[in-house]
Amino acid sequence: MLSRSYGMADREKGIRNHEGSAFSLSSAGKPFHAVAMLQLAQQRRVQLTDPVGRYLTGFTRDIAEQVTIHHMLAGNSGMNTPAEDYVQENIFRRCGMTGTAFSTRPQWLTDRHIAHPYMMLAGGSRVDAVRNLDKSSPYLAGKNPGRAFIDAPGDGGFATAPDLVRFAHAPGDGTVLNRPWADLLTAAKLPHGPASFGSYTIPVRIVNGQWMFARADGNPGVGASWSIYPYTGWVGVILSNSDGVPLKEMSQQEMRAVTGGSPGGGPGGGG
């Protein structure tokens, strides 16, 4: 219904942001891995109650025998879940997410469709974080997202806004999960507040009597927010590649426009 792009994907090369630009998602891409694990559970290749020690070695006995796949998906295990190749084949390709990938730092530098993160320094200037690995954010413990060769295990790589809309519809239309496994993905599991809950990597909340599923996160020069409103079928995606973008305020305006309600009721974006 609406697609708008602003600013530069790469100032040095004069490349503008556009609908096909891929933005770093940080941990806003964690739901990819939750869907991947539920696919395996749907195929009876794993059980959500299985301890991680049944499949992985190298953990202490208390972790191997007590931490389950459910704990990992619910976000209370303290562990990460690398599965890039599987996600690429069984989620991105199935959904037609042709602009989404777990790209490496060299690809970030050379691929013209990947937006560069413009990180703010202490003096207020902004630098291309990928081209200035010696610079660090003064606001997030000296971080620079460009230093990683590839995104952290369990995080989301790079995606375009249209691809995230495709992924948002995929669990419900049977592309990646059958029912009731698709329902299990977003079912409320851990209470966070009066109307806010944790699910499998996707925080959910009740806004003005409607369910809302959302995931948001950021890094220096990186901002990502995507929200699903299942009662009305709306999907909202906001991606940015510069510090100073009012991502929270923009997502709250989107929420009010779709639901008619105000934000509140506990955390529901990142975390």
C-alpha cells in the first residue's frame, strides 16, 4: 500500500536507498531461526522438549541435560542458534526473499544493494562504519557493526522491506509452516507486562483489543522494525541505516494508525 525510501545507501558511491536496498537487521532477524526450528519439529526431526545435548556436544552436563529447544526459542537459555544455510534454503528461497541473505563484510562493501550503516561519533559527525573499522560508537559500548565478518549466530543478516513483508505472510499462508505450528510460533508464552508477552523470538502484545506481533532492534547506524497485525492483515516495516532516525516514534505512529490504540503494556519490540 505504501513504500517510501529516503537518504543514501552508500554516500561514497552515490547510491540512494530504494525499495530493493537490503538493510542490516541485527537481532530483528531472529524469527527466521525460530521458524527453522519449528519446521524441524513439524517434520518430527526434533522435539521442542529435547535437551540440546541430544544434538550438540561441548556443553557442560547441566546445560546439555536441562536446557531444551523450547528454552532456546523462548530466549531464556542464554545460547545462540547458528543455522544460516538451512534458513537460506528453507525460508528465504521458499518465500521468494531474493534480496535477503547472510552477507559477509566484503559483500557489504561491494554489493551495491546493501545499505551501509552511518554511525554517529561523539562530536556529532557520522561515518560509514564498514569503511571505518577503527571508529567506535560512543553510545553503545564502543561497538562498530562493520567489524563482524558475518552476522552473529542467530541474528538476521540483511533484508529488504518487501522481503520482510513476504516473510510476515509466510507462516500464515502455509509457505514455511503448517497449522498449528504457525500458530505455535506467535502464541503468547512468557508474560512481560499486563498486555505484553514473549513468544518464540517474536514479542507479542495486545493493543486496543488486537494482537500485534513485532520485532525491532538496532546497532550503531542500524535500525530495524517490522510488525504484523493479524486481525487486519497489515504489515509494517521500517529499516534505517543511520543513527538519529526516530525508529521508536515512527513505529508507534504506525501502531496507532493501524490499531487506533496507544503503545504500552510492557516491552513489545526488541529484547
